[in-house]
Amino acid sequence: MRRPIRLLSVLCVTALCATTSSAAVLPFTGSLSLLLGVLAPLPISGTGVATVNGPGSHLATLVMPASPFATTGRVFPITGTQVAPIRGIQLTAHNGPGTIIGGNGQIPLPGVAKVCFFAACSGAPLANLSIPLGPVGAGGAAFVTRVFGTIHANVTTIGAPWTVGTAAVKTTRGATLTQMGFAHGPASSTSSTAAASGSLQLVTPVTISTSIAASTVVAAFGVMTLHFVPEPGTLLLLASGIAGLVLYGRTRRGG
């Protein structure tokens, strides 16, 4: 009778140690992507450690540090005639610190997306237009003006907080475009998002309006995806627990 009790104790201690180690923080891998109209996503990959509300539970609170997602001067070439004369996007951005509570919250995205016309961004473009990204994921608006000879091009970016729900933006023609967020866990979509192997996708709507082409409105989105992974200490504890169980099994067979 004692041996099954010992085995059960080992299992419980192993699980408790693993759970306790991830109670405050969880490492993650993921990406932060900017979707501008019909262009392909502009992704920034990254890793970091987020503070979560507790182990093995639905993610009620997420505290993000600054800059696990960051890039400077990264050029995304654009080909094809559908979006001509755009030939590239040069992205400089990083995420600021922020908190998600109850599936919503502010995580700013300071930076700028430079749209390069007629020539690649790596060359000497004849014209470019900068889109301020500060309001993305935080809310508010940012406004810039670029002068091309006698033409004044105005760009306004309107942002909103992040959500695990649905983000929606209306286009110039009145159509509504959407992006979906989610919170999934290894055991249940409602009870284990904050556990190792849980995943989370936050989305935020972005409206970009310009004075070019009869006040065009570009529907854009920010998409942040996090996949929580076990901490090295947790993996070591789990390995030690498994090794203990193996040793116990051998001792039992030998007895």
C-alpha cells in the first residue's frame, strides 16, 4: 500500500513544482504583424517573458514587457501590379510595455511604416510616405504631412486597444473588414490559456486615411500571437520527477 502512495506523492510534488514555477511568469515565442490593406503581412518575430495571472488558468491578466518584438529599417519588397506604384515598405517599430486585462488592453507600437513609391526602398525612391504607428494598439490618432512639389499628402492613423475578440475597420466604400483574436489552452480554451503550451492572439483595428486618391481609407490591423513555453526550471523539475519515477519503477521490479 505504501508504494502506490509514494508514487502518487511523487506525481503530485512534480506537478506542484511545475505549476508553482510558472505562477508569475511564462516565457513565450511569437510574432507581431502589421496588415496594411491588401498587402502581405509585415511580421516581426520575437521572444520574451510575460507576467500572467496564474498557472493553468484562463488568462485574465497579461503584462507585456517592452520590445520583445522590434525591428529597425526592415524592408519588405512589394511586387505585382495590384498595388502599383507601391514598391516596398520599410518598417521601424517595437512594442511598448502594456497590460491586457479581461482580453483587452493597451500595448503601443511606436514606430513608422514608410511606403516607397515607384522604386524599391533600398534604392533612392522618387517619393515615399510615412505612416505613424504610435496609436496602433494604444488608441488615439497621429497626423503627418508630406509635400511633393505642389501636392500636400496628409496621413492620419487612428488606433485602438488590443483584444482577443474581433477587430473591425470600415473601408472607403463602407465595407467592414475584420480580424479575429483567440485564447487557447493545452487542455481547454477557457481554462488553461495561461499554462505552458497555451496560446493567445490579440488583434487591434487601425484606420489609415490619406488625402491621396480622393481621401482613401486603408483598413489595417495589428496581430500579436504569443505561444507560452515551459521555463527551463520547469523542464528541469519535470525531468527530475520523471527520472524519480523511472528509478522507483526499477527499484520496485528489483524488489
